[in-house]
Amino acid sequence: MKKTAVSQDARTENLQRHQSRCSVCWHPLRKEIEDCWVAGNTASGIARAYGVTRHALYRHCCAVRLVSSRPRNVRSKSDVRMPTGSEFLAALRKVDEEKTPNMPLFSELMSEAELQAFARDLSRRLVGT
């Protein structure tokens, strides 16, 4: 199916139709809602905070072309948890167990004491960041 170019008049007409029915457009805090969207806040959180539906929020953001201004990855740094040194060490051991071809085993490269020291050092470094 080939996309056809939409004239400016048709876009204006569609936007006017949208604005006449949209609960976000009519909301007294519309600008704040749009700012929250662009900042990357979750649709559910915005909908709850401002008393609109997620569906209306998505429809509004598509109609006024805010979708492209939203960050692709909306996860914040606080949502991402760094692994502990022990977890990292467990992952290394799992790689050892899978015996990946052409890759030396970590247990062959480091002794158990060196692996434990590495895990402690890694934990200290991760906590410091």
C-alpha cells in the first residue's frame, strides 16, 4: 500500500476536528501534560496525574505530532539497576558453564581467590558511581 501525501488543508482540517473533541486539548493544564510527555514521563503516570485516559493521551500526541519529540528510551537512570559484583561473577560462571567455542574459560584465566577479589572490587566501584 502506497502512502499518499496529505495536503496542508487536510492536515489543518484533521487537527481542527481533533481539537474539537480531544480531552487533552480541552484540559486546562494541556501545556503541562505535553511537557510531561516530551520529558519522557510514562503515559500511565501522566493519565493518572491529569485525569485523562492513556488512549486520549496517545491520540492527542499523535495528532499534534509530539510522538517524535519523545525520547525513544523513556527509562530513567533510577530504573536501571547495576549488578553487584557477586551477580557479575555468577554471570561469568554461567558463561564458563556454557563453554563458548574459541573462548577461554574464566576459571582458566583466574583463580577462585582472584575472581572473588575481582567481584569485591567491582562491587566497590559500582557503588561509588
